[in-house]
Amino acid sequence: HLPGNPEAHRRTAETFLTAEEVPFPAHFQRNARRFQYYQLWRTPLPFDHFLEPVSTRGYVTLKDFPVADLHPDRSPTMRVIADGILAGQPFLMPEGDWEVR
């Protein structure tokens, strides 16, 4: 539901707020699932190989690892970052590529 102007948006919101049930097209569910998939699996870059949690919840520290592990040929995450910076590629993980090589 994408009302074309502020007044149409207000009317749509009021209709939804007073309705017993808000109808939605079937493709909304598919689009929501696609969006969630991208948010959970494609947009976050995994840094598990380089970071470890600490006692303070939400904080991390660097692990000990060989500096060579930061090379794009050895890390899918670093490949995404390098391709994004140097080649203008999207900062998205390739599907199924979540392990450090």
C-alpha cells in the first residue's frame, strides 16, 4: 500500500486503524520474506573469523589471526569489501559463501 500523497496516506492509515481486518495482496508476504532474507543473510557481513565476544554483552575484541587472513583471496568477507570499494560492487555476501577459506 503506497498512497501517492500525504492526504491519501492519512486516509489509508485511518481506514486500516478502524478496520476489523486489513487486507493485503498475496505478494506482500513474499516481498516481506525476501526482505527479511536479505536483512538476515545477505546484507550482514560475517566477521566471525576476526572477532570474539567479551564479557560485556554486545562488545567484541579482535582474535589472534594471521594478517594474511585479511587478504580478499582468503576471506569472502574481505572479498566483498574489496570489490565494493575498488569495483563499486554491492556490499552483499554471495549466496552460500559464509565460511572463511
